[in-house]
Amino acid sequence: MRIFTHEFEVRTDSRFQSIDITEEVKKTVKEFRDGIAFIFVKHTTCAVIINEGESGLMEDYTAWMRRLIPPEGEFKHNVIDNNGHAHISAMFLGNSKVVPVRDGKLDLGTWQRVILLEFDGPRTRKIQVKVMGE
């Protein structure tokens, strides 16, 4: 079994944003015949999801999170840096995903993409991909 780690950065340009990071993740797995890719964002105010990258949905992801957990809500953490909503949103969605790797490719469904959801931008986000396999 081999293990390979790749880290890359994504610059977000607004407070709420959806960014398809699939192509960058794919670069990490091409040398593996079979295994898993662990995708981890190293921050507490954004999340990683697996879903469709259609443009309307890309807007819906953050729009609905704003409705579910409004930034105007009362968060005790806001006295520090006014981003309590971002921490709670990220907590519900999670900061990592595991994707199977087969024949040097992410073994995703037809419409599935790896998407970074920003809740407290603009920021520079570090994403780590660790691939384990053959």
C-alpha cells in the first residue's frame, strides 16, 4: 500500500461561495490503481461536500445554508469575529469526505463533484488530499 499527500490552496472571493475543486483533487489520484482519497479542508468556517456542480445548485448550496443558519442569528461567538454562523454551518456539513479511487480516477457518480463551500470569505483555504492504495 502507498500513501500520497497533496495540499493546495483555493482563494474565495465572497463571504458565501461554492467552488468545484474536483479537477484539483483528480490530479492527486491519477497514479493509484485502487484505493481511497481523503479530502480535508483545514478550516472551521467552510465545508466539503459531494454533490452536483450545476450552476443553479452551486448558488442554492450557500443560499439555503444562509436560510437554515442565518448570519444575523444570535451566536455567542460573534463577539470575537462575527462568524458564528460559519462555524455552525461547517459543523453540520463537515470538513472532510472520502471518495473511492479506481483506475487512477475518482470513482464518483455521473453528476457528482467535490465542492468547497465557503461561509466566511473571502479567504485562502488549504485543502489536503491524502490517497491510500495501490
